[in-house]
Amino acid sequence: MQKKIPMRQCTGCRTMKGKRELIRVVKSPDGVISLDFRGKKPGRGAYLCKSEDCLARAKKSRALERSLETEIPAEVYAQLSEQMEAGDDE
């Protein structure tokens, strides 16, 4: 019997994908927003495909702000873009 694969929806392109195929954007209990490549950080999360296009769509439609229930400054989007390009595994 196969193990069930958890599915999540990308906030940018709105497609359902396996949880491991997506990057989790987390708002920590302190209010700090960061990328969670392992899916283990505590806090409210939203998922994005590993592409700049999905990040741009999410920014344009303010989908991340709605999902994380907070205002996201432009410099945070820049940091997210840099982290996504680098593929940091914090």
C-alpha cells in the first residue's frame, strides 16, 4: 500500500502539487516572514512553486498577504526572491 502524498496549493499559480515540490513561506509567531525549505518552522504558512513567476503572481495578487494575514513590505519580497534564487536551506 502506497503512502499518501500531502498536497498543497501554490498561492501564485493556484495548482495543487505535492508538499515537497513547493516552498513554504512562513510568518513566525514573532511576525518575521521567511522561506522554509524543510517545512518544519513554526508559524502560519503559505506555499509557492519554486519559480520566480509564481512569486511575482503572488505579489501582484497579494495572495501571500491574504494567506499570512499580514502586510508584506517590498524588501521582504526582494529577500524572498534572493533566497529562492540561492536555494538556501536554513
